[in-house]
Amino acid sequence: MIQKYIAILILCLIIAECKVKQPTKELGFSCEIVNNIKEKDQYYRRYLASPQSPYVHLLDSLIKLNGYEEGSKIMSSIDTKLLKSLIKQVDSLLNTTHKYEKIVWDSLWKLQNDLDYKNVMDLISMISNVGYSNIDTIPEKCGLESFIVFVHTPAELCDTVYSVIEKINLKSFNPNRYRHIMWHLSGRNGMN
């Protein structure tokens, strides 16, 4: 029964992936394109981070068992060593007792990682098309919001993204976003 559910879930997600709007080749900073990229940035994460996902459910349960009544809602307040230990336990549980959920989990992360790569490349292309020295001409609200995509930069693109954010001098006009991106590019030291 659970195998049928998982197969149907994967099929639905693959079909939904095919329906995600693809941006045009010549990418400019339009709010429509930025919103599309931001939507794809969270496309599978919505499920992966939801309480219904087996990973979050198991992690939440283990956090509560360790004395944190609010569970995963307060992950930034949990001791980093304990949290890392609990994450390892969840990974072990999924690998041994929840193999089907682990297959779905890994498949969804693969799909999300593919979207992350494309999003980062699209954003770099948009910045390049505008011109590094003309970054102040992008639409203020949606243009600045777009940089959040860099927080999910795949490892193989980290050097490229670092170069781009330095060229546009993100630190000078959006220091908080710059620190957030640098936290990611630097290996997310610390859990919060």
C-alpha cells in the first residue's frame, strides 16, 4: 500500500515539475521571472520542510524526546552538537527502517537540487544581462528579493556566486543579504 502511495506521489511531483514555468533565454530582471525563480526555489522544499515529511516528523519527535517541547519549531535554539547528533539519528532511521520514505526524500532533494542549479544560473544570467555596474537599475523590490536564491547555491557554483556578489558589491547595498549568502557559501557554519 505504501509503495503505491510513494509511486503516485513521485509521479505527481514529476508531472508538476514539467509544468513549472521555464524562463526565456534572454533573462532580464522582470518581477515575473524573479517570482518564477523564487517559486522554483521553494518548489520541493515546501514538502521537504513540512511536518508531513518523514524526515521532519522524525526529527521533530527526537527533538521533543530530548526535552524541547516545541520540537523542530525552535531548531535555532537547540544546541548545535545535539542537533547534529539528532540529524544523524534521523538519517540512520530513514536508511534502515523507512527505506521507501528515504527513496522519496532523496528523489525530491535531487529534483530540488536540479532546480537550485538552474535558478542560480538563471540569476547569474540576469545579472550579467543587466551588467554588474548597472545592478542599481534592477526593479528594487523583486530584484533585491531575487538574491535569496544564492542561499541555495550548489557547491560547484559557490566560487562563481562569490565572484558575482563581489562584482555587484552586494555588501554595500544589502549587507544583511550579503551576510546570509556568505553564511551559505562558507559552509553554513552554525545551524542558524
